[in-house]
Amino acid sequence: MDILLIHPPVVKPSEPPAGVARLAGALREHGRSYEVVDANIEGLLHLLQGEVPTEDTWTRRAFRHREGNLASLRNGRAFGNIDRYIRAVSELNRVLECVSGPFGTQLSLSNFAQHSCSPVKSSDLIRAAENPQENVFYPYFRDRLLSLLDEHAPRAVGFSLNYLSQAVTTFAMIGFVRRMNGKARIVLGGGLVTSWLKRPCWSDPFAGLVNHLVAGPGEEFLVNLSGGRYSRCVPLPEYAPFRMNPYLSPLAVIPLSTSRGCYWAKCSFCPEQAEGSRYCSLPPQRAIRDLEALSEGEDGCLVHVCDNAVSPAFLKAMAARERAVPWYGFSRVTRDLTDPDFCAALRRSGCVMLKLGLESGDQGVLDDLGKGIRIEDSARALKSIHDSGIATYAYLLFGTPSEDEESARKTLDFITKHSSHIDFLNLSIFNLPRGSREARGLDTYDFTDGDLSLYQGFVHAKGWDRKRVRQFLDKEFKRHPAVARIVRSDPPSFTSNHAPFFMMSHIS
Ligand code: SF4
């Protein structure tokens, strides 16, 4: 076999991996032989079958309920009300916490932290590769990888590494594959690897362990590595090999990327801007054909449009569609979205939820960030979208260099004033991307001594530092009754990946 592609744990196990499906689509299109493994869902389900410890009543109950809780996330019963959902997810997380504790690891359905191993330190990741048996997923991946290597003898093994929560286990798996099959080429790509490689002064600390580090789309590289000749077609992603995986969602979720990079790419805090990624997109009609082809034959599904920001052209094409397929995605606040008729048409296209980067309720802060949106447009868009029956998931960012306490209060005012049009909220504290335009001229310092860290701290000129921001959020912002109601609705662990199901009444 040419290539074995692996999606390592841990990311939210609600849907198949978009990146690996895209690579598989390219390999299929070029006639290459490949196998894909979602080691994330497999590994988490393996650990959820762990031994029952004789601990407190809550823990014993969490173990006793695990099959019922998994079933309720798959059959939709957990989505009937948020309290039932929170109980199911918390109990599953409790099981993972108990089985991972003896490995010095704190594990949940969305996170992984091994106390002795930092994902932003290359020396720690190399140590994880040298000692795979110390990883909590080892009993799972030892047997699974051994049988795959034996059965298929792949010429290359590719790992898709997108999040910090995957890094330590990715390297443990790489170390294991190296030990078991010294001949297979190891390829490492994905969003996190792309960010590493685009860092200023990058120098490869993984030489000798990883044969190829790939920045950006990996299709061309993999097709050529496997002996094919890459043609510049953009094939459909391949989800068939993932169809049998029991993802934790009540409908099949189909990730679809209609673009790469961001058509706006001007927000100063955004890695897309700092990394200077090139933007490319599918023509809207082609993107819609892909959406229809991927959802065809599914007995109920939800399309997750994974673009950093869906393009206005794609939104217009969706709004003009006659047929509805449930979908959701991230959008900038555009003029079109302030129009109630346009939003009603989007709703008819199947749009269930839009994620919107509002960031701040202070126009000066928005202008400084390069967001290119007006607050009054955000307010009108929230109303039009929400009134049309589409859920709104608003993203806010605090502690940016130009924000101060007064600006943060303006954000609180904005949210409370428009809270009846906001269904979900995501609150973040600003991280300064290394090498970004924003970092120039600021007094910066390192959060950690990790050589792979992508972000830095900075001395806030207005004294509005992380500690004060955190206090404001915890003691004031989240306690406002209008905000508390929205924050309480956010699905723990899965957040926006599960939020749409709460808006689809037939699910529960
Ligand atoms: S719109 Fe979103 S993805 Fe695009 S530059 Fe701004 S923050 Fe980044």
C-alpha cells in the first residue's frame, strides 16, 4: 500500500476529519492506494471502555452510565435540554479523567494535557516519540497500528496534526511506527505544522524522526510521494472510509471546505494574517455541487462548512438555492446579512447556524483590529439572522492592545442590548501571534520556554492585562443575567460543533 493516513487524538469526536478526507480524495482521484484511520474516535472509545475504579458515587455513576450517555449523544436524546446534555458530557469526561489519571494525563472529549510533556516544546515531543508506552492511548494504538503495519506494509505513514491537543499523542504514535517499521517514510502535516513552519527563524527539530514536514495543503506532496503525478484538480473529499465510525452526533456531520485561507485576511490578531496564507476558493456553483454530492444518500445529515470565513459569493449562491440541506459555518458580518430577506433565503437553503466574529462592541477597537465591520451592521445582522430562524454564535475577543476597561464595558453593553438575538457566545482572551504585524512595537515576553509556541504575552499599554481581563469576564461580564443565560446554553466540550443540534427540534 502507498500511504496510511492517521487522524490522531484528541479533537472533538463529533465528525470525520476534514483534512484527512481531502487527502484521501486526492489519493483516490490519482489512483493511489491508501488506508485512513480516525485514531481519535477509536482511541477515545477504547479508553471509555476502561476499568471501573472504586471511587466516589459520582464516579461509579459516570462509569455505569457511559453506554447510555454515548447513545444519548448519538440518538439525540441528550439534546432535548441543556442540563441533560451537560450531565452526559460531564460523566463521559469523568470516565476519561479517571482512566487517564494514572498516566499523568488529564483527558476529556476535547482536550489532552500530559503533565510531564508540553506540546509546545520540541524536546518533550521527541521524548514522547522515544517513550510511546507512556502515552494513555498506547494500549489502543499499539494493537491497531501493529495490525495495520503488518497487513498493509505502507510505504509512508502520514499524520494530520492540527491542534495542540493532538501533538503529544501524534509524536508517541510516530515513535511507535518508527520502532515497528523503520522503512516507512513519516509525513507530518496539518494546520499546526503549517503554523510551525511559517514561524520566523524556523529550524526543524524533528530531523531523523519525521521524514517530511508539509506546510499547507498536502495533496500534491502525498500524490507525488506515492509515485503518482499530481494534476491540479480539486476532487471531492472521501468520507466513505469513515462512515462506519460511531461519531458522537445525532446526525452524520459532513465537513466541507469551499476555500482555503481567508478572503479578508486583514484582522491583525489572526494567524491567517500573520502567516500570510494564500486564499483560494471553489467557484460557488462547484461548492454547492460538492455539498449536494456529499449529502446525497445520507439519511439526514448536517454539513459543516469549515471555511475560516465563508465568502459572500458562496452565501449568495446558497441563498439562491431551491433545495435545503442543513448546514452551518463561520461568516464575517457582511451587508447582505443585515438584510432580513437575504437571511430568510439563507434559512430556506438549510442554514441552521452562523458563527460570527463580532470581537468587540467598541468601534475604535474593531477599526484597530482591522475587522472591517461596523457595530451597527453587527446589530442589524444579529437581528436579521436570528429573526429568520438561524441561530447566532457570536465570538468576542478581549484584552487586545487597543482595548481598555471602558471598551470592554461597551462590549458588555452591546451584548446585553442585543442578547435576545444571540443564541451562543464564545469569549476569548487575546493571544499575540508571534511575528504578527501587531507584535511590532509592543513590549513582548514569552509565556513559556517552549520553542514551538505560536503566541507571546505583551505588556498592555493601558494596564488591561490578562489578569484584569479574566477578572472582568468572571466577575462582571459572565455574571450579567443576560450574558449568563447565553453562556449557560453553550454545549461543554463540543461547543459550536454541537450547538446546531439544539436548534434542530426534530433531533431530540
Ligand atoms: S475574518 Fe476571520 S479568518 Fe479572516 S482574517 Fe479576520 S479573523 Fe482571520
